[in-house]
Amino acid sequence: MNFDLVIRNGTVATASDVFKADVGVRDGRIAALGEGLAAGREEIDAAELLVLPGGVDGHVHFDQPTGDESVMADDFLTGTRSAAFGGTTTVLPFACQEKGKTLRAAVDDYHRRAAGKPLIDYAFHLIVTDPTEQVLGQELPALIREGYTSFKIYMTYDALKLNDRQILEVLDIARSEGAMVMMHAENADCIAWLTEKLERAGQTAPFFHGVSRPRVAEREATHRAISLAELVDVPILIVHVSGADAVEQIRWAQGRGLRIYAETCPQYLFLTADDLDGEGFEGAKCICSPPPRDAANQKVIWDGLTGGAFQVFSSDHAPFRFDGPGGKKVHGEQAPFRCVPNGIPGVETRLPLLFSEGVMKGRMELTKFVELTAANPARMYGLHPRKGTIAVGADADIALWDPSRTVTITNGILHHNVDYTPYEGIEVTGWPVVTLSRGAVICRDGELLAEPGRGEFLPCGLPAPARPKGSPAPVLPF
Ligand code: URP
Ligand code: ZN
Ligand code: ZN
Ligand code: ZN
């Protein structure tokens, strides 16, 4: 039986194994793994290459309205284009509920935003900002059953945050319906109080964004999120963890046997508070929340990645231009940090940065890299085993990596619609040279070979990691 495509002689890696094999693709799926597979209509020689599952980026923001004059620079075309060139084949952007509106309205709105644009497959996380009786009693359970099986809630930002009582109500629905809850854990009142104090003292430059969101504000919210989840008996995933204090809370919870999962992002490995202290307004390029910390905290994040505290490594791609309408300077170059849009781009650089500094520098096994960047996010969000692995039956979403290629990251080589990268000038070794989505080559040596709209919407299954501890044993399928 012939294949549509055979990727020959590569070194295949999954979250558990690294082995030499040909990969046979038929009808967009992996149909065979083995030595000396029969001919394919197309063949790719991967003799010097690594054959990795395409990355699954479980945390990106595309075309998300911000509620003020700022505008995200990437939509579902430019965002997925950038992802694909960075070796990522599945993204999970957010569909954010506007307070006063329904969740259903958000889902419909984001499907319209995506229509005709994505180059790779995508699913949506919901963001629940207004947990009315209608949302809790009907909409959220219905949407979970339709395949929106993960959602984010915020403990900070006035337009988004829930109070503890609301968080409990939402967690209770997640428990009964089997959804995964992502938590943005920062203490809103601490941040508001510090921000006002800093403003009164005239300390409004980008650097003070970091001062206004100290590690203790993240630690307190992380502990509180864990406690609320324990009370309800439901797993949660703490997103974009930045430093030692939050990691300590997460380890403490995991050590007590709680199902507390955690995500971190490149900015907490590669940036520090000093990057917010650039010439003039430069520091605004690195304003994100939680903010980057220091070298000692970067080390704790690395240890958490290799040591098991973190399950997921995502980009938190939140794209705002530095210059130009709706960007970091939307309120002027003298604007206080409070008015600077939060977030940095990184969907394309996520994998090369971790591969180079992690795998190539010997900090991290290749299997661990695949686990953190593809297999685990697929599992956490109900897309496994269709996504995130190289196995017979899985979608042929594959990135071919040249581990010997050295690249200096500059914004000019990236494919997002942002006018800067916070990682300008960093040299990396190892680069994704071919990206395949459902068996189709969509990027090859810097060339885009895909049509907008070819990416499919993925309804998600109920994630196994979201099962509460106290639930009855699952019924086996045999
Ligand atoms: O600063 C950030 N991370 N902005 C994106 C929104 C979020 O909270 O993830
Ligand atoms: Zn304004
Ligand atoms: Zn967040
Ligand atoms: Zn985010």
C-alpha cells in the first residue's frame, strides 16, 4: 500500500522515545512508522533532520479586542503564519467574553474573526469574565459539551477579573463538566495599590510596570487559586508563571497530591526586569504580565521545566506593535506604564529558543522538549492523541528540524505582523526547516506553501488531566 508522502531516514522524537524511522503519511494522517517503508507519491529526505510533532501552542492571543484603543497586530492569518514558520502546527487562541454579553456571542465573534484565515489547525479556549446564572447554568456547560473544553479566568485586570466567590462557582462547573481551567494568578488589589503609589511618586516609566507587579502579588494569588481549587476538588492550570515564589506554591501543592498544573513562557527564561529599563520608551516592548524577573528566577523556571513543576511551555503571544496605531505607544511615548498594552510576541520564537537553550545546551532531553511543547498541551486541552505526537493514526502535523542550523533572531526573519521581537539578536542553534500540517508541506526553507483558511477548527475532548481526584474511576473502553 503506497503512501501520499514518506519522510525518510529521519530521527523521530516523541514525548517518550527518540528513534530512527521513516514516517508514512496517508490522507493527512500518520499511517506507518518503520524502516524501509514502501514508496510515497512524494518523498522527503530527512537524513540529517529531527522529525518532531508540530508544536502545540496552548496560549496565544490573536485578533482579541482589548477594550481600549490598543489593537492586536496579529489576526488568525498572520498569527498562524508566524506559528507555522516556528514549527507550531496547532494553536489555542482565546475567545473572550465581554462583560454584559454572553459567552456564545464571544464564540460566534471569534469564529467570524478566524473565518478564511488560519493556516494551521486551531481550537479555542474561552475566557469567562461574567459568570451570570445563565452562563453558569446553561451556556458554559453547553459550550464545554460542544468542544470548548478549557477556559481561562483572571484574578486581575478590572475588565476581566473574577472575585473568589465567582471563581468557586466557575470551578464547580469545570468539575462537573470535566473542563480544564487556566488561571491568571496575580493579586489585583496589590497591583492597583502599588500602581497608585508609583504614579503619585512620578514613577511611571515602563520599568515600574515590573515594580507594580511583584512576585509576592503573584505568589499570593497562586496560593489562593490553589486553595480554591482544592476546596472545589478540581484540577487547575496556573498560566504564565514568572518566578520562584509562585513555583514554590505550585510545588507545595503538587507535593500534597493536588492536581495543580503549571505553564511558563519564553519571557521568563530569556528576559529580565532590566529589559523593561531600556532607553526612553524601549522597555515597553517587554511589558507583559506577570513581568520578567531576574537571573535567579530564570534559573528556578528552568529547574521547574526540567524537574516536573511545569507541564506546559507556551508563548502567551500577545502581539502589539511598538510603533504604529494601537501599539505600545497608543497613549504616547510618555504614557504611564498603566496605559501600555500588556503582552509580547513570541509564537514563532517559542520553540527555537527552548530547543537551543534547552536541548542543544544539554539542559533538557529532546523527549522533554516534545512533552512540554506539544504532547502535554495536547493532553491538557483534549487534543491528544490527534495532536502532539508522532504515532500511527495521529494527524501528520510534523516539523522537520535542522539541529545544526544556527540562526540569529531578528524581527526581519519573523512572520508575525509585529514590528519588533523582544529576542532581537539572540543566536540559536536548531531551526524548523519544514512544517507539515495534516500531511501538507506548509512551510519549507522560509517559503509559505499554504492557502489561508486551510486550518481547521478543532472541537476538543474532555481532557483526562482535568478529572477531579474525587471522581469515580473512569469506565474502561473494553
Ligand atoms: O501581558 C500579557 N501576558 N498579556 C496577555 C494576556 C494574558 O494575561 O495572558
Ligand atoms: Zn485611551
Ligand atoms: Zn494571563
Ligand atoms: Zn495570555
